[in-house]
Amino acid sequence: MSDNNPAAGSTSAGDPPAAYDRPTDEQILSFERKIKEPESQAQLVGPLTSFDNLIAEYANGNPAILAKLHALSTSYCGLRATRRDGNCFYRAIAFRLCELLASRRGTPWADAVVLRLGPECREVAKEAGYNMDLMGDFADCWEDAVRDGDVEGAMADSVVCWLRIVTAAVLKKNSDLFEAFILDSYPTLELFIGSQVEPMNVEADQPHIVAIATALGVTIRIGNLDSSSTAEGAMNWHEIDPLEPLAVTSKVDTDGPDPVVELLYRPGHYDIVYKQAA
Amino acid sequence: MQRRPAASTALKRLMTEYKELTTNPPDGIHAGPVSEEDFFTWEALISGPDDTPYEGGVFEATITFPKDYPLSPPVMKFTSPMFHPNVYSDGTVCISILHPPGDDPHQYEHASERWSPVQSVEKILLSVVSMLAEPNDESGANIEACKMWREDRARFEEIVRANTLKSLGL
């Protein structure tokens, strides 16, 4: 075992006082940071690239995954890789939604989403018991980014923080529904939220996806890049609609279908994918 | 494009928390910045909870906030003598609410309360009061205190009472 390994020499609380060689919290955490360093320098949201790198990555890997990537690349033009820091899901949604809203500015869809993700989200958070004197700054960061079409601003940790809070608020508001999925693994919904939603750097799972789609009023489509075999190697897509649909008024046919946020999922990670222009 | 630097978000948040703590102080807790010039270093005074060997004592601690507070948690360190299973011998407090999930030197319980931006100085201090009343010997920071708390409670309480008197300058 390497000398750097904090596990070496670790001891349990039951050992005699002579065993004082347990590394300090700080030593353990700095070791962890060192391991995670390459990832912590990756871009929060990278440039739009083709699927070539991903295809190369799986070239000698699972044939089912490779088939799905080839199928994906016929109708999608590429992806933006996100940093693997446990915030990728929230960051990907913030970035892509900010982009979509900027490209559809002034449409009934965009107006309805802006209403939902701004004042309505604040209201849901307040009703869920969040102290808006303490949380309002984070909401400001998100709303400012959306208003200015500022995708850089939408990548900020403070936006991730706010989206976690609105996700948690929707879970609380619909506790009857979500408890059915959560109580198998957690004693209470509160504990699930306090350990799996509110803290930064914790990955998102199915309940989070439904909750954030509801909070923002946006459909989220997730392509599952797993190793299961499918007919003609097609990707499995999961489409998650908001529990309460968006109230889009005066919709005109020329607007086309409402935009959706599309993500590519591999275990523990979400990247943003882009459809080819029709 | 205007973007607030993280430190100003942190400063604003700390000023809001300070204001709330002074208008609505929880029992037995006082906390605030050491000086007007430095809102990132606070001093806290915690009264030892009743029916514990800490009862009657007033314990001083410093709380140091990172520039990206509240995304990252502060560090709390007792400056009064503090003999407790969850306090390192240098005074640093080690409880789950001060650690985000993942920062897991003690492998806290899966579902214990963790640091997140919805926590606050007040919640930390209330957790510390609970910690004084109910040590958690599953995730010990001071091994000697842990062992003594479990195996020789009388001796443990004797040391704590002596510290309690010292905290009052007696």
C-alpha cells in the first residue's frame, strides 16, 4: 500500500489510545482532492463536439453501446461534455435551458417557462419552508442568467445550488407521490432531501429528474447509453414531463413543438446532446 | 455581463445570518463577527447544556468561513478547553453537518445531516449544543475522550467539569 493512502494506519474508535496514527480529516480530504484533481480542472460545460471521441472510447468496448452511439450520431449532431463533479445534471439543464430560451425569446413557450422558473419557483421554495432571505441570491443568479441569455452565468455553482433547492421544494410539495419511491432506502423524505438533493456534488436520480422537470415546466429527454441490446441498436429514450404541464397561451403552429432538454446518460453522469437541424 | 464574485455573495449571506441571529438569538448561543472588518471570522459563545457535565460553562469557539460560503461549510474550533468525543484535541469540531456528503473522513451514517447551502450558522450551533448533550462515539475525533466516555464515565465527567470551571476563568 502506498504511503499516501489514508486508509493505511487508520484505526477504529475502539482501538487503544496508543493508535493515534489516524490521519486528520484535513489529510484525508486533501488526499481525496488530489485524486479528483484532473476532473476538477475539466470545463464545467465543454464545447459542442461530434460523437467521434465517445465512439473511439467505446471502440473496443461493449458492442451494444457502440451500436447506440452510431444510431445516435445519425440524428444528433453532437454533445457538450460536462464536468463529472456530481453537479452535472443540474448544470446541464441550466445551460441547455438557458440556450433554448435565448433562441426562442418572446415565444409563448419561452414566456411561460420564464414565469415558471422565476416567480413560481420562488413561491414553491418559500412554501416548502426555505428562507428566501438566505436563498434569494441564488435565485437572482439563475434569473439573471436566463434574462441575459448568459450561459456562462447559468453554469455557476450558485445556479446549481438554486436548482437543487427548487428540486427539493417540488419533492416536499408532492411528498405523497415521491415517498413511495424513496422510503425503501431512506427513513424519511426529509433525510433523502438533506443528504441527496440539497448538498452540492451529489448526483441526481429518477425522483430528482421528475421534480426538476416539474419545477421548471420543461420536458427532459434522457438517452440511456447502457449495455442492454435493443432492436437495431436503437437508444432507449426516457421522456420526463412536468407533473403540472406548462400553461402556454396563444400557441401558434409556426412555433413547432415545445423545445425539450436532451441529455445523454451513462451511470453517474449526464452530458448534453444536440439534435441535427431538421 | 455582470457577475457577482463569490465573496460578495458570501459576505451578503453572512451579514443576513448575523442580523437574524441578533434579532432572534437561540437560547444559550451568541455568535457574531470578531470585527466589522472581517465578516469571515466569527466568535461564538455556547452555554453548556443543562444536565450535562458541561452545564454552567460558557465555551468560546471561532468559526472560520470559506470565501465560497455557503456552498462550502465553515470550520468551527473551540478555543476554550473542550474534552469531547467529537472534538479534536486542538478544539476542531467534527460533526456531520460540517461535512458535505463525500467529504467523509469518518464514514458518517448514510442518512445523517450534512452540510448544504440551506444550513446556517444557527443550525450548526444548535447541532453543537446537541452534540455536547449527546456525544456520538461512532465517529470519534478524540479517541481518548471516546474511550473514556464509554468505559469510565465518572472520570470523563470529572475532566469535563474541570474544563467547565476553566471556561468561566475559575
